[in-house]
Amino acid sequence: MSSAKPTMYDDKAAALSPYMPEPVSQPQKKSRCVGRTLVKGLVVILALLTCLHSLEVVDVRSCWSNESVAVDASAHQCTQASAVVPEKNVELWQSLGKTIGTDAYKSRAVEWLGGAVRVPTESFDKMGPVGEDPRWEVFPPFHDYLLKAFPLTHSALELTKVNTHGLVFVWKGSDPSLKPLLLAGHQDVVPVNPDTVDKWTHPPFSGYFDGERIWGRGSSDDKSGLIGILSTVESLLEKGFKPTRGIVLAFGFDEEVSGVRGASSISEHLLSAFGENAFLLLVDEGGGFAQEFGGVIATPGIAEKGYIDVRVEVTSPGGHSSVPPSHTTIGILSQLLVHYEANPYEARLSRGTPMYWKSQCLAAHAPNLPHKLRKALKKGIKSDKALKEAQTELFKDKAFHALVGTTQAIDLINGGVKTNALPEQAWAVVNHRIATDSSVGAVKEHDTALLKSLAQKFNLSYTAFGSQVTGGDGNAYGTLTISDAWGHPLEPAPISPIDAPEYALLSGSIKATYNAHRELEGDDNIIVAPGIMSGNTDTRYYWALTPHIYRYNHHNSGNGTSLSNGVHTINEYMEADAFLEVIRFFSTLILNADEFSA
């Protein structure tokens, strides 16, 4: 029996076969009437498909496209882990889950978080060293509260205080060969503006519970994470759990002011005690889950943007305001800042970046994503033109656009001392959040080039980041200097892998938590899509501890975002049910990690 070489039509038929009915035998002869009826029917169907295509309900071209009917390419860009529940400790997990669902436990959890909110732990910019600046003394009362609220945790775990106020708890496992799990959070909260206190629904440090929400500064950011972790550990200890894999808790105390004294010191301590790449994975504050395009999407932050504040300073001769120049120092600075805002950084949705992967997850799994956008994203896997079309649509969402590209915001300005005296100096600070596929060096280069023409226009001697750019001959009218405002630039964080077993462990724990809290089954109730943080966390100091850094605390953001519940502004709150789910998440993650083997 001879074998014929398959043709392109054979290939197409093979690709179509899962979607097409089996062929049926046809009669040898057909009547002319039947033939005309068949033709008319085909015409009607073709007309209907054409109308639907024009309305973007269906894509007629996909009917003849081998690529479109093959396995969804976007799905390959966003593979989903199955829900993961403990096996050895399944009875403990189920028992703790039932406990979390009781009214008695809810009252206890509400009091744990409310009590923490009632101990103010504000941190401020430019605080002096620990032991010298009295504002650090808000933390010992908070430590006293934690000791009282979580007595088993303090008796069973080893506690080390790092730089006086940093807290590192070590829960030793029975198998020291296993890399421990690292859970992080921060004790400090952003200050409450005294001028806004009367605008709060409930006093900012009341920890008031109205039956649904716990109110107050830090109720969400980040005492819900810190107290959620400690509540989990306390509850597991009460159930008699003894870990096989060690667990380390790291709580900084100045995350809101860049972690220079808290997480920075904790990082040095952990590196000394455990070494580089010593942890299974790290979970810190970060993303949660929310409704997006008709689906529930969880978004662990797998990276963070970089950061630099650029100081723009202009000097020129002073004098009496009755004889002004054409442009004062403040006027020149104003034109420079207008030029900044007229020339924002160009954002590009690049393949291999976290937000590109997030968009592919939406294309693969979000049921209500517009058809045109879904099609562009699928084609954009290989087509630059299609990816550009998708980018145009996605960038209509300002938040998405901001997460993709480098942003700039003029946040500080100063100049002048008297109304009748020409200002000799004026300055401003421009905050930059650097895209994950850019760098501090690229920002410096961009800003240097951006202001060069204006420096020449106003005859200013221009120095950028320590290098003379123009006007070094001494004949300039004044000076323009741009520099790193504080001397602490931050490169974009390394991107944590999403094809690693550790990411599957996290994803499976997210799915199991979501299902258990709602008594659901299946793997598609919530989709896990990687993303990035809009700001920076203490993880900036922990890069050497593990490549698997995920910023996620399972906050339920409903139809909003993780910043929509008053974070960093008035009326911060945490839903009690959402806080219970946070505890359920950390208990699921700890028990799953205890049984994990790559």
C-alpha cells in the first residue's frame, strides 16, 4: 500500500478536525432544486457572517486561518497552574478553614487588626538615625501590642530585633536542608495630615469596626499583611502545627520612607544568617485580585519599577524686582518644567515584560475583553503591527499606560525669598518611575538631552549628573544643574520567573484560597496573571535572598484596584471578610510550601 505525501490542504483539514463534524456520505446525484436551495442557503449564511464580522462579533478571516483555529497562542503565553491544597496537612488545612469561617474567629481577627491600627506607627521623610530621632519611639509600644496579641508566636519562634525596631521571627523546620519560606511586611504607616482628620469617616487611629470594615491608617497598608501573617502563625500554633520547612518573617519599620534603616538592615542580617539565594521564595505586600473584563484576575507583582528623583536647579543674577530681566530664575525654571511635561517618556508594550504577559493573560482568559483587542494581542505574539494596535487600545487605560512606561511627575518646587527681590535660585524635583525594560542610566541620558536646547536658549552653563554639557567658558548668564536629588537611585528589580515551580506553588495557593473561601471547585474561577507594583516595596533590599520574589497579599479589590480603599489618603479601610481571606491565603501558602518539592 503506497503512502501519499500530505498536502497543505491535508494539514489544514487536520487542524480543523477537532472543530468540525465528521464527514457524512453524500448521495451520488442531487436534484437541481436541491442545488439551488443549497446555493441560496450559502448566500444567506455568507451575508450573515459578513454582518457579524463588520460588527466585530466574529472574525470571518479566522474561518480560513490555520493559525486561528490551532491551540490559542495566548493561552501558551499564560499557562495556569491547578489549585494546590495540602496533602499531608489537608485535615489541618480544612480544620483551620472551618475555624476561619466562624463568627468567633472573625471577631478575634477584627480585634487583632483593629488593635494594631490603634497603635500609631507613622514614619516621616528625613528622619534621623534610630536612637537619636525621637519619632522612632512609636515602635516599642507596637511591639508590646504584638507580644500581647500573639503570645504563642513570641514563645515558639525566635525573635531578633534588627536595628532596634526591625522584627525577624524564625520558625525552625524539622528538615534544615529545605530552603525556608520568607514572608515580609512593614510596621510603619504613612502619616495622617492633621488638616484632614475631620474628613475621615472614623478617626484615623480608631481601628473602628462598623460590622463590615476595619477603619484607620494602616488597616490596609500594610498592617493587614503583617497582622495577617502573625494571625496565621498564631492559629497554626494553636492547631499544633510543626513545620518541616522553616519559615522566616521579616517586618521592616520604614518602608514608607524607602526602608533605608529597616529592610536594609534586615537584609544584611538575613544574608549573614542564611546566605545568598537561601530562601524558597519571598512573598511581600503587593498585588491582590479584582474583576477585570468579566473575569477575576489575581496579579502577583513579579517586578518593580526603578526610581530616581531628578533635581532641576537654575541660578541667575539677583537684584531689585523694579529692574527685572526678560526671564527671572523662576520664569526659566517654569519653562524647563513645561518642557518636561510636554515631552513625556514614550511607553512601549514590549514582549518579555510583565505587563505584556499580563495583557496576554487577559487575551487568553478574560471573557469580556473586546474582540478587536483580543485579536490584536493574539497576533501581537509575532506581529509588531498587531502589538502596536493592542498597545493603542490598552494605553487608553491611564493606569495600564503608567505601569508600562517610565513616568515623570514634578512633585517639589522652591524659589524666591521676597516679592521685591529677584530670585537668585529656583529648583524643582521630578520623580521618575523607571520602566522594567529601562534603566537609571537611560533616564539620565534622556533628561540630559531634553533640557540642552533650553540651556542654550537662556545662555545657561549646563551641568548634568556631574558632567559639563554646555557653557563652560564663563560667559553664561546663569547655570542649569540637574542631579540625583537624594543620591539613592534604584534600578528596576530583576524579573522573577513565572515558569518556575515556585510560581506555580504561589499560583496554586491563590486558586485554592479563592475556591475555599467561596466553597468553589475548579481551576478557572480565578486567573493568575503576572504584573508589577506601581511603587517600590522593601523587596528592593532582598534581591540577593532569592530569585523568586512575589509581591502579593491576596487583597480582594472587588471592581477597583489595590489602592482604591483609602491607601495613603483619607478613609483607609479593610473589609473584614477580605482580611479573613488574607489569613486563609497565608495559611494555605505555608502548608503548601511545607510539602513543596521542585
